[in-house]
Amino acid sequence: MAQQTAIFNEEQIDPRDIGTPDDWVPRHPDLIRLTGKHPFNCEAPLPLLLEQGFITPTSLHYVRNHGPVPKLSWDTHKIVIDGDVPNPLTLSMDDLASFPYLEFPVTFACAGNRRKEQNMIKKTIGFNWGPAGVSTAVWKGVPLRYILQLAGVKVDDNYKKTRYVCFDGADKLPNGVYGTSITLKWAMDEERDVMLAYEINGKRLTPDHGFPVRMIIPGIIGGRMIKWLNRITLSDKESDSWYHFHDNRVLPPNVDAELANKEKWWYIPKYIIYELNVNSAIAAPAHDEIIPFSRLTNNSEYTLKGYAYTGGGRKVTRVEITLDDGKYWFLADLYDPVEHNGRSWCWTFWSLTIPTHSFLRCKEFRVRAWDSAHNSQPEDPTWNVMGMMNNRQYRVKVHFITSGTDVSLKFEHPIQPGNNPGGWMAAQQPSVPAPAPKPAIKNESSSKVPTFTLEQVGKHKLESDCWIVVNKKVYDCTKFIPVHPGGATAIRINAGTDCSEEFNAIHSEKARKLLDKFYIGDLEDSKKSKL
Ligand code: HEM
Ligand SMILES: Nc1nc2c(c(=O)[nH]1)N[C@H]1C(S)=C(S)[C@@H](COP(=O)(O)O)O[C@H]1N2
Ligand SMILES: [Mo]
């Protein structure tokens, strides 16, 4: 079934971006926004993503921005290569484009891909990625090795002691520069294919994907492929960026946000994520897809489809589907793997054709992939505070629906991305009402909580005087703006408004508790006030 898609006009600005710092960045209207209006984090609807084929068009590639997109120009942008190198360098974009280059497809996956399934078990500190935080594009750029050699680094320097190559982006974030690092040994290894990319799918990078230049480190999580790259530093220490430590880690399941901070779990080296783990998802049948009864009785067939990927240059070697809770596993057909000099940096698509009536005896089916190191996917997930690397077997439920004398089948995926409703995991969620906070305004003389109309709230829409409404309660979050982990802009653009839906979609339990500190009263019930 072909997806209805909006036409993407490369010049058109989405109305949702007006009033944000990204009001100059063209974006495809079909992308599902996962963190409200700003910053921009999005994925394509899963069936639409798969329908694009092996290479994802740039406009539908998922985007993960921690803050506003920096406005950079090809003509003036420079990359500094410094630190412990014999000849520090400053390179222009024209310099980069004149060097030898590599060009090959690489699959990106955010370490948070499929996080919403974890959030349904218990809210993590991350927002709701569905299963399309993954995409594949053809990247062209200069080998990092080549640049480091220009700076005088010798290939065998790195065997003396561990040294690191640190990368910084140009985006301005609440906790400083977005940066990370890899070992020098890795950077110099020809087999690793690390590069500084200035083209995606045959064109210059788009603003959301790092224009004019970004890191490509194949086989690992997207989070280390620094966009808007402006500095490469050689050091005997790993990156000192706040984000290198507080993002993209898998902590043990008993460690929550409070404990992680208190006991400094973020700084334990072994919990860092580099290589992707093996993962897969089902795109067809899609969520809410219906098979009419007529197709169940004749000899029709149905083709299940999806993606699978793994990390570290390993190959996906098999993909299996069970229709009977793991008693029997069907072997799916795999598309020919696409490789770069024998390394496997890309996802693969799989399909399995079965008689349509096989669904009749089935309540749930699920997929698991295997890779060349014989890693596979767990039946159940292990929750972790950042909700990273979720690769539990992807489960789709089968429901009978009757209308009159008609019987048909309907499929239900675990979740729908962002704050979109639907999914059997969402349906299983207990709805626990949060205890009412006490307002910060001391009103000892009366026990009455102050109430405000939306109109009154609307008057406090400045960064220096900022009220918001969340779940019918009014908060004065002026003092929190400068230290907000999601950036000042995310709050500022909602000042004076009811942003319950966005707030609820993005935040953890910890954030909700924090919000209580800013409670000043209730929103006046509009029905009551009319009376
Ligand atoms: C006083 C009000 C607020 C508080 C206390 C607060 C708190 C937090 C906290 C603690 C985080 C880190 C992640 C987490 O623990 O959940 C966060 C992230 C974030 N917040 Fe807020 N927040 C507030 C208001 C808002 C508003 C009004 C918006 C916009 C609707 C917003 C958008 C975001 C975004 C986009 C992120 C970053 C998500 C990411 O990139 O990982 N916040 N906030
Ligand atoms: N400078 C910078 N680089 C960044 C990020 C960022 O916010 N700033 N996000 C990272 C994360 S977490 C991911 S998953 C990838 C996403 O790349 P994409 O937006 O091109 O898909 O970029 C990474 N590089
Ligand atoms: Mo990411």
C-alpha cells in the first residue's frame, strides 16, 4: 500500500518552525516531530521510510538536534586541527573538497532508536523515538586519516599509548559544545572508513545533517558523528564535552537519574556506547493495517517486510519471524548486503511471504535478527535510564475485528512515535495521576490556591517573565530558563501558553518533579468562569 506523502518543496519553511531559531531550515512536512517544535528531532513514518528503499532520501532521513541548527557558510567555515599534532592546521571547505575522497552508503541509527518502548515500561530521561530513528544515505568525504597525516600524525604513533581524537560541533547548547572522541588508533585505521563528510546523496549537506561538514564513523551510533564540525583535537584524554559523558551510555537497570548523578555513574568508561547492537523491526504489516476477511479465505499470500542492522562492520546473517511465540522460526529472505571493501556499514531489508490465513491462528508475531558474531535480540528489554539501544524482538499483535457479519484482521505495533497515541504497549500503561503539587506562592492566610485565566497567563510571555500551563496548572519558570537542559528556546517559544501536550511528551519523572518547584496556581476552569 503506497503512502500518501506531502510534496517536499526544498525552499519551503514549515509553519511549525516560525518563531524558533530554525526558521530558515527547510523540512519535510511528513516527518514526525518528537520534541515539539524545537529543537528539531524527527523520524519518518516507518512504512514511508521503508518504501523509499535502501537509500533514504535526505529529506526523510531522521534528524537528531540537541539545539538550534548553526547557520554556517561554505565560504567562511573552517576546521581547526590542533592539540598534540606536529603541524596544527586550519582547513577551508574548498581545501577539504580538493582532497582525495571516499563515497559509500552508511546506515545511521540513533542510540535512542525504539526508545518509546522503554518509556512505556518506565519513563527514561529521553524522548519518544519510534522504530524509525534509523536511515541510510550515501556520504562523501575526506578520510580522517588523510587529514591527520597532513597535520603530521604518523600512522604508528598511536601504538605507544592510547591517544584520542576529539571532535566538536559548532552548535551552542545549554551544557556547552556537543562533542565526542574516538581513539587515534581507530581514526588511523583504513578499515574503519572514518571520514569528514561534505556531501549526502550526491549534494552538499543540508543544515539539519551538519552543513557544511560532519564526522562519519561507520558501524557506530549516530550520536558520535558530530555535525557542524569545527574542531578536531588530538589529546591523551577523551573528549571533555558534557555530552560525551551524559548522553549515549547504557547504565545498569537499577541506576536512575538521581543515582547516576549522585554516584557519578556517567563517568564509568565501560558504559559508553560506540558500536550499534543488532536490531530489526517490522514495517509491513503497518500499525492499524487491516486485512479483510476475503483475503483470509482464498489462497492469497502476504509479504511481511522490515529492516535489520548491526554494528562494527558485522553483517546481518539472518532474520527470523515467529508466529507462535518462538516455537518455530521462519527464515526471512534477506536482500543482498551492500558492502564497502568487505565491511558492512548498512542496514538490510528482509521479507517473508506466508499464506495470509497463517495470521488466523496467531495472536502476535515477532522478528529477530542475527549478525556475523551470532548476536541476536532479546525477547524482553532491559530498561535503562537513558532508554538506549533498545533491541527487544519487535512484536506486532493481531486482532480480530468484526463489523456486522464481516470479520477482518487488524495489526497493532508496540507504540507510535512521539506523543502519537496507539500501540499495545501504550494500551498496557497504568495511568497513575500525579500527586498535586503545592503552589510556590505562599498564601498562608487562605487555603485557596490562586487561579489564573489563560489570558492572564498569556501576559507572561517574556524570557524575563515566563509562565506556562501544564496539565491545568500554572508555572512560573522564569528562573529555570537559563539552566533548562533542553535549551532556553524550547521554553521561551511556549511562554504564556498551555504546552501540556509537548511537555508531557518530552519529559521524565525527574523533570516533572522539578516542574513542581515552579507551580504558582491553577488554570481557571473556563466553564466555571463563564458561569
Ligand atoms: C519549568 C519547566 C521545565 C522543566 C523543569 C524542564 C525540565 C527538563 C529536564 C530535566 C530535561 C532533561 C530531560 C529529562 O529529564 O526529562 C528537559 C529536556 C527538554 N525539555 Fe524541558 N523543562 C521545562 C519546560 C519545557 C518546555 C515548556 C518545553 C517545550 C515544550 C521543554 C522542552 C524540552 C526539550 C525539547 C528537552 C530536550 C530533549 C532532548 O533533546 O533530549 N521543556 N527539560
Ligand atoms: N554537533 C552535533 N552533532 C550531532 C548531534 C548534535 O545535536 N549536535 N546529534 C547527534 C546524534 S545523537 C545523532 S543520532 C546524529 C544524528 O544525525 P542526523 O541528524 O544527521 O540524522 O547526529 C549526532 N551529531
Ligand atoms: Mo542519537
